[in-house]
Amino acid sequence: MHHPRYIKPFIIMCLAAILTVARANYDSKENSIPLPTNYSSTPAILMQVIWGNVQGLGADFTLLNAFSIYYDASQANDINAPSWQALSDSFFLAQTLDPQFYDTYHIGLTTLAYDAKRPKEAIRLAYMGSNALPLNWQIPFTGGFIAYDLNHDYHEAAKLMSLAAHVPDAPSLAVTLASRFLKNDMGTDAAINFLKQMLKVLPKEYQSGIKLRLKDMQKGIKK
């Protein structure tokens, strides 16, 4: 059965309208409309049904909505605010809808780790991304750095860095840094340089967490 071409845009417009009204009510009535508090496969399954054969479009929509959620979360001044969980849910929902959508990992990994203070979730997302995009070295590399920097889990960092180093055509810089991780020889200067490189490729809206981490690292060097 062929659907008219206007059906897809119509679905997106309806979802956008519902989202706008719901968020307006949430803002105006404080906590009368609670945001999701934990990730469940049920909403992801429902969204897969809703988006049908245009799940890539659903991932786009979900990630766009994440910008709005991120703004709410950053204004809350509370790392336990429900909006941080809603943001995490958004990244994992986008990943479920379209596992090969690189932007989910590009934005989600550092945002979960440094802004939402959820490095374990970031690492889980990194493994998902590495499985979905096995020829992409940046995803496991970033996940490995997060494991090293925030969790101080050198075993996990080594596993992810090894994945990155074995990706064909990975740049020599990635292979070199990965080898240093594997030898547990990553110093603070190298970590700072890596975060600075991340700032160059991340959207400005998602840089605050990394900037704070850089500030803390640089203070440690001066002491």
C-alpha cells in the first residue's frame, strides 16, 4: 500500500505540535507533566512502530528534540534533574531508531559524560556505536578516553582504544594515542590536547561540560 507523500511531513508536524504543547505545559505548570525518569525498551519499541519505515527520520527528530531538552537540563542547576535522564533517553532512542546515525554518538558521548555526568552510559553508547559503525574509529576512541578520564577504568579504556586502533585507515595520531592508553602512559597534557581537539568538532551548544573539565585539568597542572 502506497501512502501519499504528505503523510511523513504530516506525522512530523503532529509530533512537533504535541511536543511543543507538552513542553509549554511543563514549563508553565512546573512539575505537573513529569519527564521520563528511566530508560525502558517499551517507548523505544513504540517509537519504532510509529516511525515505521522512516526510522532514520525519527532519529533526526529525536536528536533535534534533544537540543531543547539539553537547554532545560543546563538551566536546572541540578545534576539529578529529570531532564538529564530525558536527555539520556533521547540519545538511546535515536540510537535504537537509527544505529548508523553518527551524530547520535558524535554529540551523545561527550554530552552524557561531561554534562550529564553519566560516563557509564556514554561508554555503553560507545560500544553500541562501535558495533553499528565498525569502520568509525572516533566512537570507540572517545569512549576509551571517557573511561580513562572520568571512570579511571584503564581496562575498559584499553578495550575501546584497541577497537579504535584496529579500524582500517585510522589516522596515525589515533593509533599513537591508543597505544599510549594500552601502555597506561597517557599523561595530563595529552588528555588536555585531546579535549581541545574535541572542542573543535563539537557544536558550541554542547561544549560547556568539556570546557569545565579542561578548566579543572589545567588548574591541577598549575598547582
